[in-house]
Amino acid sequence: SLNLISRILMRVITEGATIVMKAINLNSKKGLKKALSCAPRGKRAIWMLNVQVGTKSISPLMWAIETGSLDAARAIIADLLTIRADRDRYYYG
């Protein structure tokens, strides 16, 4: 069973190794902001809330909380709750 757990974790790390997940694993608020600066406006919240790993979905926010990366989790929540604006409208995330 330990072998199975290690294989699952390696798969999650290799397949779900997005720049957002890497910043969360480092518990880096600065790295997370840098990673999210690359996100298109309409995809920013999705990058923080859903990562596809093979056939499974993982929430980077939940991953940050479960692994104790609380600085990264705080940064995600703050970013999701930030009100932004463009010429046409106001929006979250």
C-alpha cells in the first residue's frame, strides 16, 4: 500500500506540475503571484481552483490547505476575492 501511495503522489507531482502547483508546493506567495500573472483574465480563477491530473481533478486551493501551505492558500483566497475592472465591467478573480 505504501508503494501505491508513492506512485499516486509521483503521478500527481509530474502530471499536475503547473506553475501554480509548483508555487504552492514551495509555499511561496511571491511565486504564486508570478504564476498567476501569466493567466488569461478569464482563466485566472480556474487556475487556482482546478487542475486536471490525468482523469482526476485537483483543487490547488484545497491542496494548499491540506499540505499546510497556508501562505499560498491565503494568497489564493485574497486573489479570488480581489475586485478587478476593465473598460466594460467589474469582476472577481
